[in-house]
Amino acid sequence: MKKTAVVYGSVYGSTKQYAQWIADSLSADLYENKNLDLSVLEPYDVIIYGGGLYAGGVTGISLISRHPEFIQKKKVFVFTCGIADPALPENVEHILKNLDSVFPGELKQQISFYHLRGWMDYSRFSRKHRVMMWMMKKMLSKKKLEDLTEEDQGILETYGKHVDFTDRDSILPLVQDVRQYI
């Protein structure tokens, strides 16, 4: 059996929750990326990296993205965690497009990507994230009702509230793919 590590970057906790579920399901070691030296991951054959989505970026992904030689030596799986519904193809397309700048060309093709839904709790948001969500709400509020997507309407309806879309079963495709490899 190949040695597996789950590494995560989480700001508010939903990515951490998914990382724990994945690590438990695979009996993998679990690491938070904060202050983690890449050398800690050297003994592992499989690396699963999870990061929260914020303004198009993935929390802490530079831990692995800045080291293409590392990715080429390992089997790497990446999961993102955000509020965007991954059941909508346009959301997944947008997430993957943003990852083009992080993992250029052939490097991106060596990684398996998964997208999971997290939670939002406005009471825990940093000032920066509150301002970002307020700006998004303001922008969406200016749209005509018929121009709002289902996702746009959801953002407006849940603004300022706690919403939780986490679902343990949503890790199953990732876990099954990793199991086929290990």
C-alpha cells in the first residue's frame, strides 16, 4: 500500500472538515499546510491537497504549486472547497480556469481535481471577506431579477446567514479514485 498524506489550507473550517473525513476514510496522515515544510511530505507516494476557494485562489496551494519537480514524483490529488455549487459545470469550469495560472500546461494534467461545497458563517468572516461578500451582494442586487442565476439568487438569499453545504458523501469520488491508485 502506498503511503498517503492529506494536506489542507483552511480559513474557516470546512476544508479542514473535508480533509479530516478524507484522511479518516483512507487511513492517511493529516497535515495543516500552515508552516509545513515540503520535506515532511517527501516519504509519501500520494499527496491529497485541499484548499478553500477565496477570490479565485486556493488557500495555501503554493506549498505544492511552486514545486513542479515534487508533483512529478508523486501522485497528486487536489480538492477545492467553496460555496460555488460543483454540480453546475460552469462553476467547475471557472475553478479549473483559475487553476491554469497555478498549474501551467502539463503540470495540471498530472493532477486529479475535485470540487466540494463548504459552509459560510458571516459571523466568523474576517473584515476582508465581509467586504468582499458585501460587494458581491451589491453587484448582484443591481441585476434584473430575470438575469440572476440560481446561484446568484442563493447568494442574495443567504447573505449574512450561516449556510452549510458540507456533505461527507461528496468525498466518495475522490476517495475511490485514491483507493484505485494506492
